Amino acid sequence: MSPIPRRSLLKAAAVAGAAAQFSWALGAKDAEAAPRGAAADADPVTLDWLEDGGLGAAPGSTLGVPWPMGAYREDQTFALTDADGKDVPVQSWPIAYWPDGSLKWTAHAVSSGTGKLTLAAGAPTAPAEKVTVDKRGGTVDVSTGVITAKIGKSGSTIVKSVTRGSTEIARNGRLVLIRQPEIEDEDQGSVRTERFDGVVDGVTVEQSGPVRAVVRIDGKHRRGSRSWLPFSLRLYFYAGADSFRMVHTITYDGKQEPGKASGDFIRGLGVRFTVPMRDESYDRHIRIGGEGSGLLREAVKGITGLRRDPGAAVQAAQYAGRKLPDPATWDQRVTTRLQYIPEWGDYTLSQLSADGFTLRKRTKKGHGWIAAGGGRRASGFGYVGGVSGGLSFGLRDFWEKHPAQLDVREAHTDEAEVTLWLWSPEAQPMDLRFYHDGMGQDTYPEQLEGLNITYEDYEPGFGTPYGIARTSELMFWANESTPSPEKLAEQVAAVRVLPQLAAPPRQLIKAKVLGPGLYSEPDRSTPAKARIEDHLDFLFTYYKDQVEQRRWYGFWDYGDIMHTYDAVRHQWRYDIGGYAWDNSELSPDIWLWMAYLRSGRADIFRFAESMTRHTGEVDVYHLGQWAGLGTRHGVQHYADSAKQQRIANTTYRRYYYFLTADERVGDLMHANVDSDETFLALDPLRKIRTEPYTPDRHALSIGFGTDWSGLVSAWLTEWERKGPKWEKAKARVLSTMETIAAQPNGFVQGSGLYDLDTGRFAVASAPVVSVSHLSAVFGLNELCAELIHLVDMPKFNEAYFDYCRYFNATKAEQAARYGSHFGTLLLFQGHSRLDAYAAVQTGDAALAKRAWTKFYGSDGYTESSPWKTEPLSGPATLVAGSEAAWVATNDTALYGLAAIENLALLGDKMP
């Protein structure tokens, strides 16, 4: 048990001073306080890598570790050791606090280590080569002890230079944008493009060592007087590393209108470096990643396969990337004719779909391209340089987020140029125009009729991409010479799967974080439990396989899944309104993260990671009038006119942030702190209200379910992180909890009038019964479980337990309690987890029994569901594979969450 009394939890404001500077700066302060003794329940934690191989060629890894309430005070330091007891350098900083001021989550960065590591209270070991940051000049200079990067504070050069020792490996790192102002749907007209360069507006050092440094660069792409397409970059450096990582985010703020050919169409989006070439052309090497760890391994001037043989040792050395002996020692029939061997300066690998890449090369500009091979899925990796040094580079999720491309240009000159295209200029322009003309849906009644046929909530002008974002991850290595094949394979692996340390499920469960008591490790000890575990495994595997079979890939799409299946066409309803992309409907994000928390499975983590990267960026607006709102499920991720808080829900981001300390996701969560202001901009119920309503700053209609669960999640997260607005956020958490509890019918009241200035709901004068089947299925139960664990507010607990108790009750029971029943409801299986939670919290045995009754015998999936797939092949389907026509994503998310939570809460009370 925590040594800190539970009723002291709300007395947390006193820790603001040192805690605030230590946390929101994200570790800018080195941990130098003296080691403190640990509480009894703060045992050492064994950390392990999600996948085999440890850190490999990656520069470092950062993870979050949770601690039980009261285990450690905010100034605690931590030490890390390997399996042999040897100290491993680690940098630690808080990323969340319990309300009593003790550490809830800490982040830990390492730049070395393989195998399992042990984290415990203690004095950290400093790395032999520390990361240092110097901001004094015109650049921000970051040194890992092996390489030094000079980062520009202004202008269009993001990275001025990257050096290793005295050798400059790369220079002039910059962002490239190609705009096509007009798009032709047919073969008429000519194509014109414009080049924009990324220009820096500001640079912030977020961490400065000793193990990890983080530099953030913000700006826009500029050409002449126009600036657009804001970018935010973070560069990550680790002690002793010869590499660095880039996290690259763009937010679309261009104009594309349906039915119009002119607009801001992106033709290419890339990151470009210049690489000095110092070696003889036969000692310059090109490496391009193919399938798996496959590589094209060539020299700019190849001396293998010639009519005359320079010698087996010389040929072997060039293929291996080693420096060749003096040509005077070669067979002179080769040496005297070197000038007649072509130099290949340009290479391009283009991945325009998930199913194929092509590779070509040419000697130089103005001359013809020669096919150099191809394949299915390229790794997104390349290298250009020579025996005196070179640059390796890679783009994560290269084929998954097609169209992508790698270019090497002018490797035969003194300066090669490398471009990693996040959007290939060889692909069609990025067309984000809304997909239909409205079909006469000009009024709310007409739009509701459309909703009743295609399930799409259309409204003119609402299907806009303005304000959506996308984040990409890139890696760069400054090599002292051309890497060996084995080293290159390690670099390829790090690009494809970024190594990730993780705390085990038992630590997450012990610390009571991210839904205290709602998940437990998989247990197959009884036939009933084993069947549920089998069903959970089936559902995850099916969706993972469907991503591949249905090709749910692409720059804007990767990470999402589809909503509903069309059994007639043997196809997901990708083209039918609200049945297409899921956009977090009914919380598949939480299902996946809960599945990971309890199992520690790498495959589930990676699936959930890609979904978090997608849903937090693409399905949410970050600029414009709807910033802070997300878009309901639809054919395009931004198509539906329902712009709502439930999709922007911070709950969906919390898991990934706290497990990895990812700063970009931290930005997304902080941006939601003032999302209550969005209810002034747009009324989510505007089409169905029967009474007059005008948004009023002091009387905003906000629902206690889908609306409040999103708002309170953002406030809670800001409070926990001690962010810049944490005191306001804390006050909002407590005031809304208090005023929901004070309503005549608590949560059953449905909604209230919210005052933006006071952060309180007006307490209604009369009871109302207004319950929706959607209210609790966007993270409400998971958030309330956290709030009830954190905050001592009995009246709120009673209000929520009452809601849990009566949603799945009979209509007669509802009417007896509230004066009228709740009407026609759905999603009883999903709500069985509310029964289970309230049963445990109140000790209600009857409620525990009902939880399993509703889980097994209401709606959703049952034990008699098929629980298998059927084979599919032509001509019934486009691609051979399988289908489970009975599976729907709403049911999957609700079954998954109910199964996981019911097993954790009532696994010992199964029928």
C-alpha cells in the first residue's frame, strides 16, 4: 500500500515549484539529487526489448515506467544495470505525477544495452561520452561524443553540417516541398510545379543530455512571399551514437476544393542532405535497401564484371566497401582504361504502392535511365559515401506509407545529394478534395436523409483537409567509412523497427495506471478463460491480416482500420459513408492498448502504435476553426461533418505517450487542454436539436459522455504532467466531477450547461433522463476508473456507479430509480464492463453476475459466433485471402474491452 494517505491526494498544489520545472521541460534538468530510499512497494523493475536484438544500430531508446502511488518523491534518481550487474548510463525525468506529488511515470533514455536491464532507485551512471548542447553561436551544436550536428536557428538550412571527428559527413540538411497548382483528371494540359523550401521560425532545445538531447525546429515552407504547410521537426541525439533520429510533422493548411482543378496539390515532400564525396569514384559506394535486409551494393565506378579483370582481391574489396589498393597494383589492362568505365551518379528507388518498387540509375542528368531492379517492398534505406565516410539514411514505414521514394544525385561529383521523399514526386499529386458534390444535401433534413442511407453525416464545406497533420520518422548515420554488410543490415533493421524498451505488464498492473484494475495478464487456467483468450487472439490476428489483405496502407491511411464489412461484395465498405474508415469509433485504440498492457506483445504494440500515430494526427484538426476536434468515421478521414471531441479524445494518446515519452504525442495532448472552447465554434447536436440553442460562453451544452470524457482526459493528462496549464486543468477536472455529481440524476442527466470561465456545469433544477448507448464507449469507463482512483469524491463515485448499475438494468428497474426508463439502448455487451467495474467497487454480487450474463448473452459476439474465417479467392474478390463476414469493428472494440476488463475484474466469478 502507498505510505501516503489516500485523503491527502487533493493536497497536491504544494509540489508545483521544483516539480514543474523538472517535468514540462521534459528532462532539461539533469537528475543530480542524492539517491533516496524507496518505499516498500517500489521494487526494481526488469526492462526488456519488445523485439529481439536489443538496441542494434539505433541511436538510443526511451521508455516510460510507472510507479505505485507514493513510491517515489519527485526528486528521486534512478540507476540502470544489465544482466551482469554492470552499470548502464541512463537519463531519467518525470512525465507524470500522482496528485500527492509522488512520481507516477518516469521516462528513461538509454544509448547502450542488450538483453534485459534492471531499473532501481539509485545514482545514475554517466555515459563515457556525454551528449552536449551548445546554443551560444548562430547554430545549436549537438555532440554525441562521436558526431556533431550544427542546427540552424533561422533560414532554410535545418542542419548546417554533420561531422564525425574532423570529417564532414553531411551538410545543408533541408526540407523540400513541390506544389502543383493544378491537377488534371484526364490527359489534357501541361503540368507545372513550384518548389518551396522549409524555413525555420524557431528552435527549442528540449533536452540537453547527458544521455539524450532533443531539439525542436518549427517553421513553414516558403517560396517568395508565400509561406504555408507548417512543419515541426524533432532531432534526437544519444550519447556515444553515430546517428540521430528525426520526427517530421507537417500540418496541411492549403486549399483544395471539390470540383475545382486548381489548388494546393503536393507533388513532392522530402528531406534532403548534401554529402561531400572525397574518394576516388571507384571507392565511392551506393547502397539501396530492397526487400528485407536485401541491398543493392554498387560503386559509382564499378570494376567488377569488366572484360578485363583487375584481380579477385580488388573486386572483392569493392563489393565489400573497403578501400581499394593503388590502381598501379592492378592488372594494367584495367588501370589504363579506367577513364572509359562509366560513373553512375544518380539512383532512384520509387515505391508507389505497397506492392512494388522500382530501382533505376543513370550516369548523370541529361542521360537515359537504366533499370537496376525492383521488388515488392523496399526497406526505405540507403547509403552514399566512400571509404573516408558516408551517410546512411532511412524512412520508417516506407512502403506502408506509400508513395515514397529515395533519390541519390550526382554521386560522381564532389557533392552528392540525398532526398528521402515522404511523398514521391513520381506519384500522382496529393489529392485531398472531398469525394462527391453533395448530391443536393443542402439542408439539415436532407443531410439527415443522407445519413439514413449511407450513414454519412454530410454538410457543405465540412469535408476539408485543412488542419490535418501527419508525422514521419527518419534515421541518419554518419559513418566513418562504408559500413560492412552486417552493419548495414543492422541499420536497415533499425529503420524498419525502431528498438523499444518496455516495462513488463506486471509493473503496469502493480502501479495501477491507465485504468487501474481494468486489465490483468492473460490467464488460460480454466476452459472459459481460455476460450475468451482464444477469441481475443483471433480478433487481433484477423485485423492484422486484413490490413495486409485489404492493403490498408498509404501516407494518410496507414494505421486506421475499416468500420463495417459488406458480405455481398466480400469487401469492407470502404466507399460507403460512415461505414468506411473507422476513425476511433467506439475506441479500438483503447482495445489495442489494453491488449498490449496486459500481454506485452510486440505485434500488438506496433499495431497500436501505428493507429495512435494515425488517429491523433490525421483524424483530428490542428489548425483552423475546428482545431481540437476530430472527424467521425467516413470514406475520407476528414469527410464527415460530425466534428467532435470524442475523436480528438486524449485518452487514445495517453497509452503511447506514457509508454514511450514521445514528445509529438505529448504536443497533441497538450493542445487539447482548451478544447472546451470548441463548443463555441460548433454545436455537435446542431442538426437534431428540437429547442432553440445558441452557443453561449457561460452556458454551453456539453454531454457528460462522449464530450466530457474527451475533455476530462485532456485536463487530467495536463494535471498529471504538470504542464503549463496544469492548475487550470486540475481545477477543471475537479469542478466538472463535482457538478456532474450534483446533477439531479448525475450522469443519467445526460448533459449540462457549462461555463467556460468557471469550468463548472450549472446544476439543473429538475431531473432529466437522457442516456445514449454511445456515452460510455469513448473511454468514459477507463477515465472514470482513473479519476476514482485519484480523487476522493464520494458523490462522484456514487453518480458513476449508479450509471453503471442502471444502463444494463431492465426498463422497470430504470423507471423505479429515475421515474422513467432509458428508452431503446444498444451495446449491452460492451457495457458489461461497467457492470463489472461497479460490482467490484460496490461489492454487489448481483451486479457481478449480470456482468457475465450481458457479456455472454446480449448483443455483440457470443460463444456461438463462428470464430473462424472463410477462404476467399477470385473471381469473388480482388485479392485471395479470407473473410469473417460476421466481424464488425464496433463489436470488436466493445467485445475486446469487455473481455479484458471483465476478466481482470471478475475473472474469479465466471459462470
